[in-house]
Amino acid sequence: MGSHPGLLKPVPFIWLDGKLVDWSAATLHILSHSLHYGCAAFEGIRCYRRADGKSALFRVDEHIRRLFDSCQILTIEPPFSQEEIKRACLETIRANQMSECYVRPLVFLGEGGLGVGSLDVPTRVAVAVYQWGAYLGDEGLRRGIRAKVSSFTRGALNSNMSKGKITGQYVNSVLAKREVMRAGYEEAILIDAQGHIAEASGENIFVVRHGRILTPPLSSPILAGITRETITLLARELGLQVDERTFGRDELYTADEVFFTGTAAELTPVREIDDRRIGSGEVGAVTKRIQEAFFAVVKGAEPRHPEWLTWL
Ligand SMILES: Cc1ncc(COP(=O)(O)O)c(C=O)c1O
């Protein structure tokens, strides 16, 4: 993650296979299946300390449901229910006495067989929590970042199971992100096999043009981002029009505003793409309005969408 907050600060406990263990004891065997073939499902969830001092997990039910969807795609059966993994998230945050953190559940295949299709390997579950600041930097949140279209194509619909948050698929994102970071940019934008803009390496993408908002449809090879859905709804609640349709990189270059959405990146404005200034080069008015609405919902004192919050 280069200059961005990436180094993990250990906390006392990690939840592993049903119980809390010391951070340093949460290890696995080198011949674990997932390590070799990338068959594991994961999530990223944020717990926010809100303006009234209380903490809440944001849309945890939707995240756990997507974790189980990812497992369904992989034909992996988690040995815990959705409710048990949700409880594990809450228990791990409390045990580590955290009021604001990032939560990383992981369902993975352990040690047993190393055939690509081995069925006789145990399915294991971990939940880790750690401090994670603004993924694309505090300055990025405030002033916008510089992005570059990667030379790596987003995996086609029948190659990558884009609706699954599956570890092995992130090689594509890592290649794209490293490529553009080495070239001095902060985030990579990936194009799909048809030439349409898909998403960023770890975020969904939105474009604002003539006051209307545009984002690639879910029929594109993109993750069905929970922040994407949240932002779409909040924008519509503000009276803004959001269209879901495919578009090419020319519409990115000529946009008035562009922003990324994701649990880690929250709502990060993009001020430059491929060395072209986007709009005025400053954070645009529409982006700012939606960003404020987003932070009010996740961090504000008044729960405008109480159904999205699970209190600690
Ligand atoms: C490739 C990709 N797209 C989009 C997102 C945004 O998804 P969400 O808003 O659910 O965090 C993420 C992050 O999880 C991601 O890794």
C-alpha cells in the first residue's frame, strides 16, 4: 500500500475456528490448501465510533451474506452459521477493546490434501480486527487522488467470479495496483474484456457528468460493492439521478467528477486519471454532497438508516 496505512499493528486476539486465540498464535500450516490455490472467501467490514461515542458495525449482515455467497461460488461450506460469524465479529472487537476498526472475516481451506480439487480438507474460519485509517489516505479523502487505467484487464465474467470476494482473484487487483503505484499513481482502474470501465483494484467507480451520476452495472465483472449500493441509495435520497450502464475510458476523461467507493476507501474523490485533470481538479460539488451524506450515515450521531447499524 506504499505510503498509505498498510502496516498492521497487532491487537491481543484473533477469533479462529470458534475461539479467541492470541494474535501470534493465529498461524496455519504451510500446506494449507487456500495458500496454494487461492480458494478462500473474505470480507472487509468497518466498525465506526459515532458522534455520540457509541460504536456500530456498518451493514454487517450484508457483508456476512456476501461472505456466504462467495463460499457458495467456491462450493465451500462454512462450519458456522451467518449469525455465529456475525457474533464472532462483535466478540472479537469487544475482546480487543476497540471502538473503531476494520474487521476481516476469512473462510479458508486448511491442511489435508493438496490436489487442486481436494474435497477432504477442513474449512476453517478466522475473524481479525485491526486499526485501518483512510485506505487511500486522509489527504486523498479530502482532496482526491491520482488514478491510472491499468494495462491488466479485469477477468471476464466466466473466468473470474467477480461477485465473489475470493482471495485468488485479487492477484488481478494486486498486479494492477502495483503497476500503477510503481508509476507514481495512487489507484488502478481496470477495464473489462469488452473495453468497458469495470472498477478500481479495491473499489467501485462512479462518474458525474452534467449533474447525473453513472456507475457500471452489476452485469459487468465487478464486485457488488455494499458501499456502491449505499452511495447509490443516498444519492437518490438527495434527489440525484444515478444510472447504471457501461461506458469507456473516454467518458472517464471527460467526466466532471469521478469517485471511488469501498469499505476501505469509503468515498474517495479522484482528481486526475491518466494525467488528465478531472473537472476542475478539485473535489466536485456532487461528490462532496454525497461524501458528507455517507459520513453522516456511518459516523453521525443520528442513525438515518438504523437498519444498517449493528451496535457494539
Ligand atoms: C474489487 C473490489 N471492488 C469493489 C469493492 C467495494 O466493495 P464494498 O463496498 O462492499 O467494500 C471492493 C472492496 O471490498 C473490492 O475489493
